[in-house]
Amino acid sequence: MTIYRNRMVRRVIGSITALCFLALGAFALLGNSGDLDAAGQDRVFWFGITSIIAGALALAMSWLIKEIDGVWCSPPKRWGFPHREK
């Protein structure tokens, strides 16, 4: 496995996003106070699992994919509202 170091700003921003997903998932799993009914607790549990999986995949993709532009891309440029050509 090769860890790529090109486009560092985009890779770091992707990593921060991934860490936020991981933190959200951990909070969903560990922060459940038990005030919810069984269906609500089940939803919180699976949301936490899904968020942790998404965070782990995003962190791996941020550093292991050679061309990062296809994964973490910037929004298209807008020249004003409504859209007009320059």
C-alpha cells in the first residue's frame, strides 16, 4: 500500500471530514442515554455503525487513492446568481 502525499490540503480536509464521521458514530454508540424506545435505540445503534464505517472508508480513501480529485472534489464555480457565462 502506498500513502500518497499530493494535493495535501484536499487530503487533510478529507481526513478531517472522516474524523468527524468517526466522532459522530462514536457519540451515537456511546452517548445513548436509554431514554428511547427499542426502535429508537436500534436506529441510533445502526446510525453509529454506519457513520463509523463511512468515516473509516473516507479516511482510507483520503490517503490511499492516487487521484484524489474524483473523491473529494470542490463545487463548481459560480459567477453570480442566476448563473451566467463570463
